[in-house]
Amino acid sequence: MTDPCKPVSGTDGITAPLRNRTFRRIWLASLLTNLGILVQGVGAAWAMTQMTSSADQVALVQTAIMLPVMLISMPAGAIADMHDRRVVGLVALSIELCGATLLALLEWQGLTTPNVLLALCFAVGSGMALMGPAWQASVSEQVPPETLPAAVALNGISYNIARSVGPAIGGILVAAAGAVAAFALNAVLYLPLMLALFAWKRNAVPSRLPPEKLNRAVISGIRYIVNSPSIRIVLSRALVTGLLGGALIALLPLVVRDLLHGSARTYGIMLSSFGLGAVIGALNITRVRKRMSGEAAIRACSLSMGAAIVAVALSREPLLTAAALMLAGAVWMMAWVIFSIGVQLSSPRWVAGRSLAAYQAASSGGIALGSWGWGRLTDAAGIEATLLVSAALMLASPLLGLWLPMPRISAQREEAEMIEDPKIRLALTGRSGPLVVEIEYRIPQHSARAFHSLMQEVQLFRQRNGAYGWSIARDIADPELWTERYHCPTWYDYLRLRNRSTRTERALDRQAMAFHIGPQPVRVRRMLERPFGSVRWKEESPDQAANHALPRQFPGPYEK
């Protein structure tokens, strides 16, 4: 076990993933698409300041873009896990392209109102929400496992290189040709990434089992996250960071207008300063990972972010504000890379999209809700007071680490192991169920406490992989006899559960079986709780299950 901030080998240099042609091509195309998104962001934010003086409305531009990520990220993550991630990405980009094109056309015709602007920003944000999980989960399919942390950091660098120049370009465009030019350029810059994804020859490994339905897949993702302590902690810390730190970006147009008395060009320069700082932070993430633990790095980032927000609140000089924004961008980027690596390395491939969707929902939801709240506070108390409140809370946020310290995780993502299906004599269909599994252990009484403690960890991985109604019971007439019991909704769900377990989870299972004593092995019983349909009620009724071929897996090393 290693810390997510620690490099695993000499191959995790920040440029290592760029040696892969597929990743390099998609990365360069994403750089252009990110540039367009940020240019549009400048146009949308500045257009809103020209249509209304309400801080609430200005902050809602950020909320409109980020809120869909919170609302639909889990279904988007399930779709990314169920379908070809390349196709999902193309569909998502098409949605964003339609929203950006319509926005440009309406602005050209002078038909844009605050509500129309927010609605179309929401549409673009919906495409981004669908794109996010598929995009992030597909990174592991484009690069070797040992370079995954560097690839995650490079994707952040791509966005922040665009942020370092995009807002300045956006400011110049808006000042010279109006917001319509920014919206039109964004629409055009979606095309390179669409072409790169279309050209990607993805090596998809077909599942031996049919995909879950969307609602069941969403539930499976939520269940996995609820029963994964490490992911829960990272999501909680990401949510708090987004809530507290999102004030700076959401209120930056007002900082430029009211504190610096600047123009759209000044706003672009300030955003570029933040983006340049983020690039510097990403380029130094490997050095940070070598020298600091995950918890120490997040604490340092929070304290630095708080200090930067104080400087922005009190400064009336553009140069000082730009310097503070560079510091804020650097630590903001480092924090999100650490969070993202923690989530990606804590989740196996089968649920990677949903885990990243939950991370995306936590981070973007925190920023979206925080932006709305900070905007309301600004209307009541003013921009300077609001930023100082945000800074104070950010400076206090490291105390959260005393309760929810950043977890230590495996250095590389753990993958599920395929194992042999159990031998059965009753003809089943994939929908047969519910299935009840009972596992009997014989444990010496002096090992009872240690065995029971270990089974609490077994409970978590059984539940996150699909089991429900888990229990462990001890026979009062025969104290050495313990029975583990759990349910699965259907036979297919049980087969999925067996093949979702990672090496670490298999090791826990073997530890539990190592406590077992006696001449007989651990006894496993699998039963249909309601065997309706497994019995022919009339002798002449056809037995449909007898002719239903279920998928089989090659014999594996583990049977349980």
C-alpha cells in the first residue's frame, strides 16, 4: 500500500504518456476544445455583466455550467461503464456543439437574454457532464497503468494551458467583436476532438455477461461508493474544497469590475494568471508527490488557497491580484489532481466511470452550489467581505483532515479477476433469483474475535460488489460454527459479484478461509429463495431454462 501522492516508478514522468500516439493525438485535440470552452466562458460571464448588475445572476453562469455535472453525472458514469466510451464521448461533444452553435446564432441575432444565456450554458454543461466520466475513465485505456497518474495530471495541464491563454484570447475577442465571436470560436473548436475520438481504434474487451440496465447500473455505482471508505473520504474532501474555493472563480468577474475597475481584457488576463498558475502546479505535481503525503499536500493547498483569496479580496492592484491568482491556480490544480488520482486508483475498471462520475458530481456540485451561495452573500455583504469569509473557511478546512484523513491506496488500480462459474444442477436463467448464498466456517473459539473483525471488511467488499442483506451468525449450540449469509437479486448479479472482486478482496476472502479448521473445507450453499419458474407446474409445460445457455468462464484458480 502506498500513498496516492507517491510515485510508483521512474516511468511516471509527466511527459511519459505523450509517447503513446493515441493519447498524444487526443490530448492535443482536447487542448483546443478546452481553449474553446474557456473562450466561451469569458464571453458568457462578460455578456451577463453587461445584461444585469446582479451578482446573483453573474454567479449563476458558473452554476448553470456546473450544475448538470452534479445532476446527471451518475447516469453518465453508468453509461460510460455500460457502453463504448469513445461513442459516449462523441455523443456528448455533439450535444455541446449544438448548444454552443445555438448560443452563437442567438447572440448574432441579438436574441440573448439572461435566462436564454443560462439555459444554453446549462445545455453545454449537460454535454460536459456526459463527457466527463467517459473521458476520464478512458484515459486508463490509452496509456499503460504505470503512467496513469501522469496522464491524469496531463489532462489537467491541458485544461490549464488553455486557461492560461484562453481567457486572454476570449477577452480580446469579446472586446473586439463581442460575445458572439467567443461563442462561434467555441463551436468550431469542438471539431478537432470529435475527429480524434472518431479515429481512435479502441480495443474493447466484450463482457461475458450482458450489461446491467441503466437504473440498476446507477444503483450498483452508488452501492460501491457507499461501501468504499477511501472513495467516500476523497469525495467528501472534494465537495468541501469546491464549496469553499469556488468563490474565487465564480466572483472573479465582479472582482475585475468592482475592485479593479477593469474591462473584459482585464478579466481575461486575470483568468489567464489563474490558468498559468495551474499549469505550474501540474508540472510540479510529481515533486509534491515525492515529498508529501496526500493529507499533507491537501492541507498545504488549502492553506495556500486561503491566503491567495485574502490577497485577492484586499488588493486593488491588477499585478498583485494576478500574482495571488497564480498561487491560487497552482494549489487548486494540485488539490484536484490528488483527488482525481485517489478516486481512479481506488476503483476497478468495471465501476471506474461511476466512481469518477461521483467525484465529478462532488467537485462540480460543490463549486456550483458554492457559486450560488457566494453570489447571494455578495449581494448582501459585498465582494470583499464575501471573499474574506471564503478565505477564513478555506484556512480552517485542514481541520477536516483530523476526522476524514486522505486515505492510503494501492499504487496502481486493482482489476477484477475472472473466475470459474460454480457448478449447478438446477437449470437457471440469468434472471432467476433472488439467490441466497451461505458460507459455513468452523473457527476455533480463541480466534473468534479476530475472525469477526475480518468479516467486517469482507462485508464491505461483498456489498460494494452487489450483495445485500449480508449477515454473519454464530451457532449457539456449536460455537465453532459460523455462517456468512448474503443475497443477490438474480443469478446474473451473483456471477457479476464473483467476477468483480479484486486481488485485495480475494486476499481478504483467503484470510477468512485460513481461520477455518477441521477435515472438511469451507462449505458453500447457493439457493433460490423463491424458486418460482424453476419448477414445471404441469408435466407438459416446457422447461425454458433447460434450453437457456448461460455464459461460462474458463476455469480459474478460485472457487467460492
